[in-house]
Amino acid sequence: MSDRWVAVLAGGLSHERDVSLRSGRRVSAALRQSGVAVEEWDADAGLLPKLREHRPDAVVIALHGGEGENGSIQTILELLGIPYVGTDAGTCRRAWDKPTAKAELRRAGVLTPDWVVLPQSAFRELGAQPVLDAMVERLGLPMMLKPDQGGSALGAQVVRSAAELPTAMVGSLAYSDAVLAEQFIDGVEVAVTVVDGPGGPEALPAVEIAPASGVYDYTARYTAGLTTFHTPARLDDATAAKVAELAVSAHRLLGLRDVSRTDAVVSATGEVYFIEVNLSPGLTETSLLPMAAEAAGRSLGSIYAGLVDRAIAR
């Protein structure tokens, strides 16, 4: 039985609160099965007094979106000197912003779809239609629209015709003040979890994602039966190695710590495109990290218990 006790932070006030609560319950149960004492705490106004009065040995952040991934909660934990699993606050702020992460990786030679980022004010001040026309001219159709920050595919949509673009733009801007418009890469969607270990970051088996609707949106992610997953992904050995290499490279180049998940697309010609990185991967019953862990013959509890020990040792 471990003598560690851990606070799992879940919930919060982001659009992804419900998913976060599910992730928190699952990782808490997994840690308890590994012999770790766990309490589940919400990220609300009572959190700081609780952290001060009942100081845990370490914190596991199961918050998705907002303060869970943009460095806010990490900054608070660093101020209090409490160890936590995950990437440090400053790096979170950079990697959480999708265009910033894409730009850093492209400078390092990583293949990623072409993109533009436009704030809501550009459409208001310059006229929506001319801006939309310029986007189509630059990126072509179909294109992917998504908020420049955020997770769980909230506000993310594939636009296949110019007529769909205005409504899709409004949908994306409902979740952020700026939209990331990206060249759409048709291919096999994969997700690769990377876990830090004694020998450095290691990629778990890739998960192939095949949504029934053709789009891996919020509903397809968190509704059982709407997406088929293949773990490991149905890739030849050479492509599987390229996918794993991409995820480990993204983890290292962005300076991530402990655990991350890279989303990528393998094109019909075998090229592997970086799409985005997740700093606090989902841990629900339909999430990808637990599937990858199982395929690797590892339990969720043992992975996170090991990461807790790493966090305390830092």
C-alpha cells in the first residue's frame, strides 16, 4: 500500500466540466486500485483554502480546457509549492495555444497542415464575406475550423462548401475570440499518448479513430458507440514508427512533461501531419489514453502512480 495521498482536481468551470468530472472519477478509481490514497476535489473557490489546510503529497490535474490546460491551475500549484503531474505553467501557456504550438513545430521541421488565425474583430471590421473569400482562396475546401484554444473538439467543424462557412465560423467563435482555419487533410486519424519514464518520453500504441459521422466532434468523442477505435492503429510498421516519432518529437520540442497526447492524420500517401497536442488527455470510458495503455499492457493506475512519484521527486 502506498503512503502517498493525492488530490485529483476535476470539474472546473470550462465548457468541458462534465468530461473532466468523468476523467477525475476514472483516474481516481485507477489510482486507488494501485494503492494510492485519493481525494477528488473540484476546482472552485474553495480549492485554495483546501490545498493550504489539507496539503496533498501531489496533485493530478484531470481538468480539461481553460484553467486546466492554459497554465492557470499549474501557476497556483507552483505558488503553493505543491507537486503536480503534468507540464509546467509557462509551457502550458504556449502549447495550449494551437497556432503557437503549430508554428513552433513547423519551425522545427514537423509537417502540419497550412493554417491562418483570425480574431472575431477581423470579420466585424473588415467585412465577413471578403475575409471568408480570402480564406477559401488560401486554404481551399474542405477546410477545418476550430477555436484557437480549447479541447474536446468543441466548435471544431469540417467545412466542405463556401455556403457552410459563415455558420461554421459563428460556431467556432462561440468558444474563443479567434478561429484557427486549417487545410483539411483527408486520411486516417490517430492519437498517440506519450508518457515520460526513466528512459525519457515513450509513445504508447497509436489509437486509430473512425467516427461513424466521418467527423470526430464532441458527440463522437464522448458518446459510446458513435466511433470505432482500433488499438493499435491499422498502420504498417514503418508508418506506425513515424506516428510514434512525431508524438515523441512534439512532446520534446514543445517542452511537455509527464504525459501528453498528440493528434495526427496519416494521408493517403503516407505522410504524417501534426494536428494538435493535448496537455491533459481525457481519461473517460471513451477516451484514448486508457485504450493506448491497455494495448501496451499497462494499467491506468500504474501509469499515473508512477507519474505521481516522478512529480514528488522533482
